[in-house]
Amino acid sequence: MITGAARGIGKNAARMFLANGAKVAVCDVNEAQLAEAGRDLDPSGALPLLTVAANVADRASMDKAVKTVTEKWGRVDVLINNAGITRDSLLAKMSEADFDSVIGVNLKGVFNCTQAVLPVMSSQRKGAIINTSSIVGVYGNVGQTNYAAAKSGVIGMTKTWAKELGRKGITVNAVAPGFTMTDMLATVPEKILDAIKEKTPLQRLGTQDDIGNAYMFLASDAAAFVTGQVLGVDGGLVI
Ligand code: CAA
Ligand code: NAI
């Protein structure tokens, strides 16, 4: 199950998981874009792909989404808490509404989705939860008080859940992408992106595949003894 998968990193990850034989449920709040993603990911309608309209910020909506998936496939092996939004502004100008909406989706959304799949994973005594944090949750960023708070919070929840859920056979890890080429970067001025590339040891921005590969690793049995970690996928920007 991948949240926020109607476009960007989540949609690309869905493509990668499908190509590797997984059954994939993509969830997103943007129903039109989700339907388009469904057609794009599976033009023939033959792949094990489920599109589920759901809002991670709404607990009831996520309970319903998990029910849809378990009714279809009976289990949830992997949850990727990938949905996220930005509402950037400097601290002096940030509105309470923008603070609350980013916390609601990027922090509480991760709580909602994880709590919704927990009974299923607990009864399986196996599961992998992958939370999408950000380089910004690790080292902060100008204009992102709300986003940094949420993404740091995601790291705190990741470590807490790794400790709580390990005995149930569930691993919990976070991926902290660096600046990655998706529509989310559209609001970032070009000169800031140039400066980021310059400061990055590997001298480029991230690709959607870079992040998808990290998701694939953490979802796989190759990562069976990895839990509570924050995997930076940022070209070495945070060293
Ligand atoms: N790093 C360093 N300096 C930055 C900066 C950044 N990321 N963003 C803004 N600044 C600096 C500006 O250069 C400017 O400096 P000067 O006063 O010296 O010129 C100062 O902050 C104020 O910036 P603005 O004049 O642009 O002020 P504004 O109020 O019009 O806008 C802003 C402020 C909304 C923060 C805007 O600058 C902006 O959108 N910055 C980009 C923020 C950003 O990096 N967002 C990441 C989005 S992608 C994402 O979130 C994914 C992820 O996980 C990485
Ligand atoms: P994106 O903006 O391209 O895609 C995000 C998706 O999440 C969209 O399809 C959107 O409709 C969906 N979404 C938003 N609110 C939702 C909600 N309430 N419920 C369900 N779905 C919702 O973003 P991108 O770049 O693909 O980001 C994916 C994740 O990676 C996010 O968590 C983001 O914060 C994180 N990230 C992105 C980086 C980047 O540079 N692009 C860097 C670090 C982290």
C-alpha cells in the first residue's frame, strides 16, 4: 500500500513494485489524478493494481482504504507512508492554517495510516512500514517550519514504532530523500536548486528511482533485520 501515489515518487514506486511482481494498492486524495495514474500504470488492466481514493489526514477514510485492500487481497505486507504536501513561508509570515494542514497530512497522516494497518500486520506477525521523511526533517530548511516539524516528527515516530512493533514481526524505517525531481520542487526558486546541486557531493538532484530503490530495499526481505533506521537518499548532502 503506497499513499500519495497518484503522481511523483509514490506513483513511480508503484511502477517499480509492480515490475517486481508485487500487488500494489495506490491511495491518493486527488481522485482525478489517481484515476489517470491507474490507467498509466496498468493500461491493459491486467496487473494486480488497486486504486483507492483516500485522505491520509482523515482516519475514517484510511480505515476504509485498508478494508478495501484486505477485502481484495487479505493482507497488507508493506505500507509506504509517502503522501506529503508543502505550504512554505518564512516563520514570520506562516499562517496557522498552513502550519496545521502540513502537520495534518505529513505527521498525523502517517499516524493515521499506520494505526489503520496495524491490526492487519499484527495478526500476520509480519510487515514493513516505510515512512517518508525528508532531508528537511534532519537538518531544517528556510521557509519550512511546518514541514520540518512534521518530517522530524516522522523520524521520532519511526524509532518509537520500531521499538514497539519489533516483537510483532514488523519493521519500521524512514527514508529521508534529498531534493528530488517531482512537481513538489515547482515552488523552489531555480537559484536555490542550483545552490543545492552545488553543495551535494554527487552534484545532482535525486531521481524518483533513487527513492523508489530505497523503498524497495526496505520493503524486501533483504532488509529483514533493519528497523528504526533513517535512510538518507540525498547524494551526500547531509554529511
Ligand atoms: N535556502 C537558503 N536560503 C533560502 C531558502 C533556502 N531553501 N529559501 C529562501 N531563502 C532565502 C532567500 O534567498 C532570501 O534571502 P535574501 O533575503 O538574502 O535574499 C530569504 O530567504 C527570503 O526569501 P524570499 O525573498 O524568497 O521570501 P518570500 O517570503 O518571498 O519566500 C520562501 C520565502 C517561501 C521560503 C521562498 O523563498 C521559498 O519558497 N523558498 C524555498 C523553500 C524550499 O526550499 N522548499 C522546499 C520545497 S521541496 C520539499 O519540501 C521537498 C523536500 O523534502 C526537500
Ligand atoms: P508530489 O507532490 O509529487 O506527490 C504527493 C502526492 O501526495 C500527490 O499525489 C498528492 O495528491 C498526495 N497527497 C497529498 N495530500 C494527501 C492526502 N491528504 N492524502 C492522500 N494523498 C495525498 O510529491 P513527491 O515529491 O512525490 O513527494 C512524495 C513524498 O516524498 C512526500 O512525503 C514528500 O514530502 C517527500 N519528499 C519529497 C522530496 C522532493 O524533493 N520531491 C524530498 C524529500 C521528501
